[in-house]
Amino acid sequence: MTLLKRQCFKIGKSIKTYIFAAFNGIEVGGQSPLFYFMEFNTRVHDLLEEALTEQPTLFLVDAHIDSASHIRVVLDGDEGVTLEQCMRVSRHIEHNMDREEHDFSLEVGSAGAASPLTIPRQYKKHLGRILAIVTNEDEALKGTLTTTDNNGITLQWKAREPKPIGKGKHTVTKEAALSYEHIKKATVQIQFNK
């Protein structure tokens, strides 16, 4: 074993040690480094699920664990997300993990106002607001979110079109029903009242 590998193992069994070992094709304590990373990943997701069960108005938008054991959690809520709620989730994960076994960093935050909507539950709290949608066919739509269900959404907007008879244009109400699978990107359009 090289000097660098011996020094790495003297530090302890942190996830970084296991990743180092994985890249060098060696085992740590008779277990594959991938086993420890997967165990760590599973433990974090279980703790996250427990924390969200305690706060039913919150839901997970995204959770990512990178190879350096940086945990990034993005939450949203049916009534928004407070700093206190983020702190509760963060503390639940941090207080139930052993830093001697896994060295990690943790970031828990809320989906920002300009963040794209990525899961169906996010749409419900934005009924009546204006959304900008890009479909999988790269069609851009902008309209008021009028309905949402488990299958998709309905947008409504006004457009100027030529009159069917005669010259000029008239205003018509348009509507588009979209399934979630056909939405590439959806963002809430923030409006400031004058």
C-alpha cells in the first residue's frame, strides 16, 4: 500500500475515504466503498422522509448528495416554507447522523420564487397565477393557471385574432390543457402591482 493510501486510512472511515478507496480499487473493512456510499445515501433519505412526515405541509422538490458528501435539499410547501421549517429538517438530519462515521455538509432551503415548478404538488398553490410554460416541442405558452389535477394543468390567456368576418381583430380567450409529461419547463411569472 502506498504512503498516500495509508495516510488516508489513518484519518478514519469518512465517505471521502471510501470514495478514495473506490477510485484506487481497494476495500475498506471488507466492504466495498460503494456499499458505504449507498448506505449513507439511504440513511439521509430515510431521515429526510421522517422530517417531512413531521411537517405534512412540506414536500421534497429535490435532494442531491454529491461525491464529496455535500447534501443539498430543496423543499416547498403548500403554504410556503419558513426558515424555521428548514431549520427543523436540517436539525433532524444532522442530529441523527454520526459525523465520526460520515463527514458531510448539509444545505436545506426552499424553492425560490423564480425556480421552475418540477412536481405536480407545486402547481396547486399557484392556481390563479400566471405561468410561463415551455413544452417538450419547444412551444412557449403564457397564461393563467386555471386548473390542476394529478394528470396535468390548464392554462388560459387572451389573444388578439383576426375577425372571422370583416376586417380587424378581436380578443378571444384561449385555453390549453397540458399533461405534466409534456411540460419541459414551467415558471411562475412574478407581477408587481402598480
